[in-house]
Amino acid sequence: MREARIPDLQGSYLTIMTGLTESHRPELMAAYLDEIVEDPRVEIGTHDWNSIIHAFCKAGRLEDARRTFRRMTFLQFEPNEQTYLSLINGYGTMEKYFNVLVLWNEVKRKVSAEGEKKMKLDNTLVDTFLYVLVKGGFFDAVMQVVEKSQEMKIFVDKWRYKQAFMEKHKKLRISKLRRKNRGKMEALIAFKNWAGLSA
């Protein structure tokens, strides 16, 4: 079809991508998208990259998801809330909490940046960040998310994070942290006060 110089390939592109999605073949989706990304007859957007990233994350192939994410940003497609949700959930499922911290720092910069490309935090993104960062024990970042959500007037239900804390950190003692790291201790106390857990 491309060789025959057919003027509109959008329908064919969507059919092939849908088939590859349903067949759970994110590696073929990525290769196909890479092949046609420069073709002016096909309109590609962030949602196309999100589909591939989501499929890789769902399959537990986080390195491939990260590589796709890097390729997407290199080609100047702007990641959005859905991009980050897929990555956070993927990393959270595999307990790669540090990677979620890195994502938070990136999103925080975008939310703080002035101008047209300013990213908006929504309830789902805040909720997902909080849940995974609490599980990972990054209480300083948790409090940054809380602060941003308050600033942007986003409602946060604390119950879920209390549960995550009790599941992962109920044996965490402030006295041990006090000796090791004062910053971590202060962030933990701030979180416990915010969540209504006895500090």
C-alpha cells in the first residue's frame, strides 16, 4: 500500500495496531510505529505510544516500556497522565519503587513549569503516585504529592494510604530512623500526622 502511494493509510494503520494490541504483541507494535512514525499519511499521537507502553507494562516488560518512553520523548511526543499511570502501575506491580520516585520528580517539574505545556495532576494520578510511594517508603515524596494535591485542590482519601502503610511498614520504628536519617524520620512523622496514624 505504501509503495502504491495510497494517499491515506490511517485506517490501515489503526487496523494493524488494533490487531497487534489484541494479540498482545507490544514489540511488534513498537517496531511498526517506529517504521511509520515519519510517514505523513499516518497521524500519530501520544495515545499510540501510550498503548505500547501500557502493553509492555502489563506484560511485566518494564525495560521495554522505559525504552519506548525514551523513544517517545526523543521524537518529541509529550507524555501525558495516561503515560505516567501505565509506568507507575507497572513499576509498582514489580516493586520497583525507586523508578516511581524518578517519575514523580519528572512530573513535579512539569506541573511546576510555567507555559503552555504545563501538565495537570488529576485525582487518579495523585492517588496512584501516593499509593506506590507509600508502599516504597518514600515519605518525603509522598508529602510532596500531598502538598501539590492540596495546592491544586484535589481530594485525597487517606484510608488507602493508611492500609498501604500498615501492609508494608507497620514494623518501621521512628527511633531507628532517628539514629540513621533525620530527614526520613521527619518525613515519616509528617506522613503519619497527615494520614492520622499515631506518630
